[in-house]
Amino acid sequence: MIEQLEKLKKERDAIIVAHIYQSPEIQDIADFVGDSLDLSRKAASTDAKTIVFCGVKFMAETAKILSPQKTVLMPDIGAGCPMADMINADEVKKLKQQYPKHKVVAYVNTSAEVKAESYICCTSANAVEIVNSIDGGIIFVPDRNLGAFVQKKSGKPMIIASGFCPTHNNFILPEFIIEAKNAHPNACVLVHPECRPEVIDLADFAMSTGQMCRYIPTTSQKEFIIGTENGIIYRLQKDNPGKTFYPVNTLATCPNMKKTNLAKVLTALLENKNQITIPQEIAQKAKKPIKRMLEI
Ligand code: 13P
Ligand code: SF4
């Protein structure tokens, strides 16, 4: 399958990009692995005609919005993000009516329709910076945990929606962090800002997945307790063979991220299957907040 994929990639002028939460077999065949900010940047800069996006739908949609002339394929079109589904465009419109002077900051984990109603996007890697760049009131959607984290870091009061990531919110709990710290007292605790505030308070740092990957090689610390989706552990072990990683909860996986497999990647490319399409009007409106974010 890997040989066939390599051949097809050349014929189609395609690249395979994968989020850090993807399974090892996918990370190993990807041309580029990154967090959602890295992946948006890659989608904006690649010359390839086709992007096979191994991640969840909002990520592939962001790639298509940034590169409408390219073919963007998803190995499994049913790989969504439950957090992104926790807010829709009508709800954002209502919030804007309620707070007409506020600007909407949309986490990239949102549909194209929600982005189209927003002023600016952010990812977990740049959310504090993005919020700090805005004067005046802010409506933050959809993640209540990332929202609370940014509010605390920036000191700016915000209207925060009530969405959450089931994987981070429900599987990475304070008692598990305490247990892991007791078992590994010398380990540094890194968690994702999609975790509950009580979890973030117990950690040494809250970081995006890409920030964790970049931070770990730079510190002399040898052991790490990792509070995010467990796909990242494979990446961290591969990149840092001398260091040890303990997942906070081995059950903290994102079922949607794990829908992608090698056979589905091959089929998507072979059959040009599961192309991302976004109505032009929505795509044009959604591009503005993403571009604003990338400029910052
Ligand atoms: P990153 O921005 O850290 O890649 O996270 C994306 C995501 O979906 C986290 O659950
Ligand atoms: Fe969505 Fe959570 Fe999965 Fe990330 S880990 S894609 S936020 S459900």
C-alpha cells in the first residue's frame, strides 16, 4: 500500500498531511505532521495540486478555504470534531446581536459557516496572542476551557461559549494528574489548553500539541506526563528517544482522529474520493478570519 501511495502521490502531485493525533501508520507515511496551526500554514504554502488531509473535517475545510484551487481529500469524510459541532452559525449570529460591539474569536475547531460569521480565528497555539491583538469586547467560541485559559492569561473579560472537547474534558481529570504526579514525581506535566481549568492549574505548562513537540527537545527534563490525545505519544517518543512519556489516561483518544487508516488514504487518492467542497460565498467569508489569524 505504501509503494502504491508513493506512486500515486507523484502522479497526482499530492501531499499527505497529518495531525499529530493520527495513528502511527498515518504519521509515518505523511509528508508533513503538525498541529492545527502548522497544518493551516502548510495548506496555505504548499505547491502540490492535491492535499490528502489526515485529521478531522474542520482542518480539511480550513485547507480548502485557504487553497480553493486545490483538491482537498479526506480519507474518512465522517471524521468530524464534536466540539466544532457544539456551535452553529445561527448561534454565533445571536451572540453578535446580543453583543453588537464585540468581535467573535473562533477557535479553528469550527465549521466554515461559523468561521464565516467570525472576525478572527485562533488555534490553541496562538489563542492568547490573537485575543491580545484585539481592542474591545470579545466573544470566544466554541471551547469553554480554551476560552477560560485565554481569559486568565490575557486578563481580558470575554463572553465564552459552552463547548468542550469530550476527549480532553472527560478523560483528562485532576485526579489522574495527581495520581500520575505521585507515580512520577520528577516528571514535567504538559497539558493541552482544551483541558479543564482544574487540570491546567495542576500542570507545569498548557501548550498546543505543536508547542509540546517543540518544547520537549529544548529542556533537560527527561520525564513528561502528557495530558492530551494519546496519538502525540508516538511522535514524542520517536523524536526524543532518550526521554520518557506517561499519558495521563491511556483512554484519552479522539475516535474521530482514529477513523483514518492507510487503506482509506489509498482509496481516497486512487478514486479522488471524499473531496471537500464549500459553497463559494461561505468560503470567501470564512477566509477573512483565517487570513487575519495567519497575518498575526
Ligand atoms: P492543536 O491545535 O494543538 O493541534 O489541537 C487541535 C485539536 O483538535 C486539539 O484537540
Ligand atoms: Fe475535536 Fe477533541 Fe478530537 Fe480535537 S481531540 S478533534 S477537539 S474531539
